[in-house]
Amino acid sequence: MANQQSLSGLSKFGDLKKRLVFLLGALVVFRIGAHIPVPGVDAVALANLFQGARDGIFGMLNMFSGGSLERFTIFAIGIMPYISSSIIVQLASEIIPSLKALKKEGEAGRKIITKYTRYGTVLLAVVQSFAAATFVYQQGVVVTSTLEFYISTVVCLVTGTMFLMWLGEQITERGIGNGISLIITAGIVSGIPSGIARLLELAKSQSFTVVLITFGILLLIYVVVYFESAQRKVPIHYAKRQFGSSMMSGQSIHMPFKLNMAGVIPPIFASSIILFPSTLLGWFGLNDTNSILHRISTLVQHGQPLYIALFATTIIFFCYFYTALVFSPKEMAENLKKSGAFVPGIRPGEQTSRYLEKVVLRLTLFGALYITTICLIPEFLTTALNVPFYLGGTSLLILVVVTMDFRTQINSYVMSSQYEDLMSRPDMKSLSRK
């Protein structure tokens, strides 16, 4: 019997090993694709072009794509069209009655919504790939004919995005953790070696500055871990319930609410909304430094007071906006009422809904302030210490949050495997029959 239990345990952890190996292989494929260039572009001239565009929307997208945009590879526009499509579909499912009804149909409705998300991904990918092709073509780095370049670029970029979407779904299903988040994290991690190299280069002339930067990064990581682990536990009581001839006594549990319920979506969308118009303004006013467009684009660049104010305001807005999308206090109150549960001192139904909404709004306020602070501290640090390269609070937040989620996923998988192994024991089977 002991041998059977040990073999069962080995098989469970063997499955975990297979999932981790699949995850590693998928990320290797992602990194290989990040170095396959789109045909018809002078790579050297394009790299020189992006040297001056690291602080705009292209710098942020280049970071998320793991340098694919800078090299203009098949993964140049990355997974952002899928993320944008997901947000749009989620918003539409709260506004359009037919989509809202699909959310309540369980697995069948989820499949239809996923299909709409994929259609939206294709549409957004076509638009973004055409815009990227237009920008690259205007820079004079294309070495093929116009029609050939546009067709090959749009096909390659759209195919690359759809492949990343499929790869992310495969990681979620056959690997560990959320595949899309892990792909974005892998792209950010790929830029860490070059960042370390820049720090070492800076240490030759400004060693004290490097020490402050290192200490600040470690402190930010600690703060992110602390706040991401923070929870507000709402007590929930279950009334006595009768099952057949037996009476089940009431239970008391806690419903945990995370301080940061919106995750890393707010800073990503805030950066996109602010940097995209500023980048367009920079294009139109690029040749005339005295033009109004050029002056406006300068005001909304990294480190500028207007950019910091807009960035903070937009992050707070998206924290409330996305939390409202993913959390419905009215629906949760109805589910609690149907299951015979209630919050002590709060009447079930409408009062419970208002109470939960009040709790979530307070948490969202503190969560929004926390995310805004984490994203803005590197901005002030870069400006105050005159750092010659950009330090992104958004990328740091993504790295820590996804790493913590990945660790939680592994722990949950191990615990579920141990529970299944325990319930499969003969003595537990006979006890469950009784």
C-alpha cells in the first residue's frame, strides 16, 4: 500500500513537472519568434530609429513584446490586441443585454464570448499592424516595394499575434498560471540583462546613484509584495441547513477581498492612452520644433509634470472602471442569499449589496493610490537622479504580481494533488461511503 501511495505521489508531481516543462518550452518558442524579422526592412536603420523612441508608446510596447517591436519581428505588436479586445468585450458584456445574458449561460456562453474576443483580436491586430507598417514605411527603412511590404507585414504581424494568443491559451490549459500574463512577463524579463548592463555602465561614473536605484527597486518589490498580499476579510455566516434526514449546523467563513482587485490592467491602459496621442503629436510636429504640436508632445513625455498628473488620474480612473467590470456586488449578494449565507448585522439582498459595494469602493481607493504610487516613484527617481535610461514602475508591478500569482498557482496545484491522493486512499473511500 505504501508503494502504491508513493507511486501515486510521484505521478502527481510528474504531471506538475510536465506542465513546467511545457511552460518553459512555450516561452522558448516565444523568444525564438521574437527574433524572426518581418521581411523587407533594413534592421540596422530600424534599430537606430528606435533609439530615439524609447520613451513613447513604442518604448512601452517594445518592453511588453520583449524587444520584438524594436527588431520589427513577427511578434512586433505582441499580445496587446488580445488584451484590448478582452477589455472591450468585457465592457460590452455589461452594456449589451444579449452579451450580458451569455455570461449567465455558463460554459456555452463563455465559449461564445471567447469567440467574439478572438474576432476582436483579429480586427485590432489588422489595424495595429497596418499602423505599424505605415510608420515603418514612412521612416525610409523599407527595401521592398510598397504593396509587397504592406501585405507581408500585415500578414506576419496578425499571424504572430494570433499565434501568441493561441500559445497563451495553451500555457493556461497545459501549463501553470495565466498564459497571457506569463508571455508579457517573459518579454519584460528579457530586457533585464540589458538593464543590468546599463546600471553597471552607470556605476563607473555614478556609483552612489546606482546604490540608490538598487535600494529603491528592492524597496518597491517589498512594498508590492506586501500590498498584493493584503486582504479585507468579510465574515460570512451560513444558516443551518437540512440535507435529507440530517441537519448541518451553521458555518462561519471569511470572504477575502484583495486590496488591488484591478491587477496590472490600469497602468497598462493608462500608459497606452497617454503615450499614444503624445507619440502622434510628436510625429506631426517632428520637423518643426517651434510648432504647437511639438510643444504639446514635449509636455506629455516621461518625467514632465503634465504627464505625471495625467498618468495618476488615468490610473485611478481605470482602477475603478476595471473593478466595476470584474466585480458585481448585486450578483454576489444574490448568490449569498440563494446559498443561505449572510453578513452578520446586514440583511440579505439589497443591504448586503450596498455593504459589499461600499467595502469594494474603499479598497479600490487605497488600491488605486497604491498602484499610482508604485508607478510614479520610478518617474521621480529617474528625474531626480538624472538616470540616462527609463525605469518603469508598470513593468516592475507586472513582474512581481505575475510572479506571486505563479507561485500561488503552483502551491494550489500541489495542494489539490495531495488532496486527491488523500481521498483516493482506501480508508478515506470507505469513510466517505459511510
